[in-house]
Amino acid sequence: MRQWTIDAFADQPFRGNPACVVEPFEAWPDSAWMQALAAENNQAETAFLLRSADPARFGLRWFTPAVEVPLCGHATLASGHTLFSEFGVTAGTITFDTHSGPLTVRRADEGYEMDFPSQPPVRIETPAGLAVALGAQPAEVWVGPYLIAIFDDPATVRSMRPDLVALRTLGVEAELGPGNIGVAALAGAGADHDVVDRFFAPGSGIPEDPTTGSLHCQLTPLFTARLGRDTVRFHQAYPGRGGDLECVQAGDRVLLRGQAVTVVESRLRLTPP
């Protein structure tokens, strides 16, 4: 059984967000086995694929080292890249059946475009303890699947070193529970992107996620409304890596555009029981 490590939302190795993608199965393995392999891989996500009668349609599930998650952007991009580049899928678009409904990855001029659900957040009062845990006072706080703190200065986002133990208990207002917190700020004049952001997810077993597609399902409707246009360029400023996304608000959907690079092909010396 083969497995690939893909750097998603990256145009070169060692940028973006690495995800492991396992060779497609004929039937779903036991969930505990998939969780154990994801913990062994110890990447933000491991993606598991299920074949169907349609060569351009697959089941898809995502596991962090700690939990199965309902939506993951970078591992979906990595899965599409693997099927296009390693398995030679010739269709222009691949459809994935997931816990969040059908998701698509299609070839685009300089990479891929994914079609995801838009998840507009709502504004709330700043939760007690959030500013202390982040080390800075947010200008605004929004909530949807994740808690999102908005800052006035992008340098605050880039330099942030939060208390991850404290963050794990914060964000109970979010649909996916505490410990999943995004931070963002407008990038300012002269930047080659519009928004800089980061995502801390100790509640999902990930101290900080390098580039998070699902976060941008919330950030895109927020910042397209703020900027007055449908397309926003994001830079997720994970220290030492960083990833880039172009996102388009399309009705109740978000189109996420990015590139991907294969960095490892490996062989698993085990099969599900």
C-alpha cells in the first residue's frame, strides 16, 4: 500500500501544509485503524480515499493525529493532486463525497481550484481570557465552526506566540468546540496579498496548522464583504513555511485556489485488519 506526502497551497517543497494521502481503498477500513495511522504519520491531516464506480469520484475522510474532522481544505487539495499526478486521472474535475457534502477539485491554470461551502461567521463579544491567551487584544471576534480573532496590525498576527494550553479551553462558542482559533488582519499597502492569518488548533491535536483551507471558508465571506470584492488573496503566516490561497466568494460557496507539490512517496508495510 502506497502513501504520498504532499505540500498543499505551495508552489515549491517545504512550504504550505503537508498532508499524507493514502492509496484509495475498495472499502473503508476501520476508523480506529485510520486514526492510528494518522497518529503515526503525525501530520496535520492524513487523507483516506474510497474508490467508486466513477473513476473521477471518490469518498474522502480526514484525520488529524487526534480526531477525524468534518472538513479539511489542504488534504482535499493534496488528494486531488495525488489522483491527478500519481494516478493519472484524466477528468478535468474530481468529486469527493465527504461529511461536508460533495467537494470538487479541478485543474486550473496554475494549480487547482476547490469548491467548498461558505461558512459566514457571526460577530460576538471577545470571550474572557482570549486576549491574554493570544497575547494581544483583538479588535473583533467572530465565530462559526472556529473562533476568529481580527487584529488591526498584521505584525501582531505574524509575531504571535499564544499560550496553547490556555487556547485549548477557549472557543466553546464555536461549532467544532474549543481550541480551534484563527487570527487574521488586513495585510496593508505594498503586500502581495490582502490578508495575513494563522490557525491554532490544539483542540484538534494540532498546535498550529501551516495552511488551513477550512479556515478560509469563514475568512472569505468576512473579508470579501469588508473589501467590497469577490476575490481575496490570503497568506497564512506559519513561521518558517507559509502558504498562499486565492479565494473567491461564489454565492453560498467558496472557491479556493492553490498549488501543490509531491515531496514523498512511501510504501506502508501494513494493511488494515
